[in-house]
Amino acid sequence: MKKFLSIALAGTMAASMVAVSAMAVSAEELSLGDYGSLGEYTPTAGVQTNHLMFAMPNAWQNDTTKNVKCGGAAGIYWWSGYDTPDAKAGHGWPGYKAVKETSEEGIDNLWGIDVPTYGNGEKGNATQVIWNNYLDGGMEPDPVKNPFYAASLQTIDEAGQYYDRMEHAYPEHTYDILFRYIYKTLFVKEGVNGADAIDLKSDSFWEDMNKLAAAHKGETWDGLTEDEKSFQVDNVLDELEYDMSEIVGEKYAANFFNEDLVGDEIYPKEESLGYGMSFHFNNMVYVVDFDPAKIKENPVSKKPGFDGEFYFYYGNGEYGSWPTKALNEQMKTELGEKYVVSGNFTTGDYANMTYDELMKKVEDYKKEHPEEGGSQEEDGNKDGKKDGTVPTAATDAASSTSDGANGGNNSNGAIATGQASMIAIVLVVLIAGAGIIFFTRRKVQK
């Protein structure tokens, strides 16, 4: 027994020494930033993809980003699924280089890339995506030692796949009103008694619609469980035949799907989720939100992480929260601007604000609202379907368990800093130290 303890103690001490040595090396090697190196993404043969677009703000561009190695490009990193940057090239932050959308002539800040979607078997889809300006900022903040730190900017982790009715049916979410509109329109077309009288803006909209759906199917409302009451609208939806292009227009009709509409050619049946009407982000554009209240400081790097949203793209830099520009304008009149998002990312602050101006705006806000001082860690469940996991580095992301039934509806705050290796090493050191104490105590007790 003593011999075993001596060997174990020696091994633990050796592990501790190796870990400390490795930590010293890693601190030097991982502290400085660099340009992106993966280049453009070429999907593995047979991998199904969606085309995602990103409107990169002018404030994300500067002399460093425009270096020939970076090319002023947008970058994208994704956590899991086929062809993750880490799987392709070890530590792959800041991910792949996006490609300028050449079809949009004269619009310089629109970038696009195809990312893995459902239908790829067990390796799956790009669950969360992080847009960036194709720079690895590292952890050294001294501008003399590391010009990449301040120059590198990125979003917080965003959903990479789709939104669904069940988890985005909340008044505070951008697309709750769109899901309401779709269900009401379908029910009116189906002739569901009373559907045309339901107010889209009512706080009781979903309960009222579920009651109508239950009556339409001959169910007794009081005899249903609370869970059953929540799904009555979807039970009716499952039985309907309809053409989404008549409701949301031709361009984005194929983005919308329901569990019973999902087939092998789009998403495998076993990966279908019973969350009602949903839409994926194919050919949609991600737009950064400049509201300083939504820019979260990363607790590790102390750098800002930008929030934003995927929007339907109308062309010429115009985007909105409704699938067609005409419907967007119609809803401004019918519902009021509170329920409609629209904009143009080629004008105003989005196109003209500089990095320094943006950061001053953020600092001024923090001084005026010191009590808010939120970090990205506090943002783990803001959209309903969140698991709350918050890695501190993009390299942690591959080990996250958030690639579950939500299809990627997670908006955590991971930021790539090269710290995953550091964290792992620190853990080894702690374990090694605990081992020394444990075995020493055992030896004394003997």
C-alpha cells in the first residue's frame, strides 16, 4: 500500500509540475491576438447548409481589420455540428471568413456564409454562431504589445438555426407577434369559429386561441390538463393544409415549417421538434443592436459582446421583422411601430459610427447606469428556450450541452479568448494539489 501511495504521490506531483510549466507557456502563447487563418468555409461533401448573412457595422472596421491578412472581412464561429472550426484546425477562433454578398452591388458591409443545418446525421448543425470581425483579440490589453485586443469585436452567442412558436410566444420577443399573425391567419382561413375576433395584441391571445382550437376539435376545455391546453393550437395546425407563400410571401415561405410538415428532404423526422410553427434563418440577415443596454461586458476579457437579431432581408440594405417589406409597412399601420422592426444598415450610425464613438457611447451609459453593470453571464435565458450555459471561451463551446432540442436557440455570452486551455490547466493544478494533500494525509494516518 505504501508503495502504491508513493507512486501515486510522485505521479500527482509530476502532473502538477507539468501543468504549472504548461500554464506558464500558455499564458505567453495565448495572451496575444492574431488575424483569422481558416479562410472561407467549404462544407464537407453531403453536408446540408443554410445561408446566413451578417451586416457588419462600420464601427467594427479599422486599420487593423483592413490588413491584407484579414481583408476587412466578417468572421463566424460555431459551437458544434459538422465542420466546426475547432474540428477543422485545432483552436479555430475567430472561425471562418465570410464572403461579401456580391449580388448586392454597392453594399460593402453585407457578408454571407453557408453553415451546417439539420439533416446531417448525428454530427448535427451549427447550434450557436458568433459573428466577429475576423480578429482574435487575445487577452493582452496593452495596445503596444497587442493591437488586436481593442480592434477585435464580436457578438454574443446567437441562435444558429431557428425560432419556434412554443419558446418565442412571449410579448417581449421580436417574433411573438409574427407567430400570432400566422396562427390567426391560418385559423381564419380554416374557418375556426371566433378566430377573426381575437386581438393580436391581447395579453390573453394564446389562451384565447387555444380555447378556440379545443372547441374546434370538440374538446372540453376544463377537462384538459394544463399541458394539453398549451398545445391545442398546434393540434389544429397539424391537421391543416396550407401554402405559406400566401401568408408570408414567396421569398421566405420555405423558411417556415411545422413538425408534420418536416420531411426527410428538409429535416429528418427524428429531429423534428413538437414546438409548433417555426422558421429557420436561411437567407436572413443578422443585424447588431447598438443599444448600449444590450452590449454585455464579457466577465473574462472585459470586452463588449454585442447583441442583435436575425431579420428578413428585403435588399438594398433594408430589413425588417416581417417576411416582406409590404407586410412590414402594413403592420406598422395596423399594429403600431412597437410591434414592427425595420431599418437600413447602410445609413446612419450603423454605417457611419466609428469604434471610438461606439465605445464612448457604451462607457457613458455604464456611468449613467452603474446599477445595471450586467455581464454576458446574466443573459443566459433571455429568449425562453435557453439552457443558461455560459462558457468563458469559444473553445469551451464544443463541450456545451446546449445542442439539444432547441435547435440552437441559445444566446449565451461566450467570447473567444484562448482561455479554455488555461482553465483546463488550472483545474489540473487544483486536482494535483488536492491529490498531494489527500495522499500525504493517507500516508500520515497509516
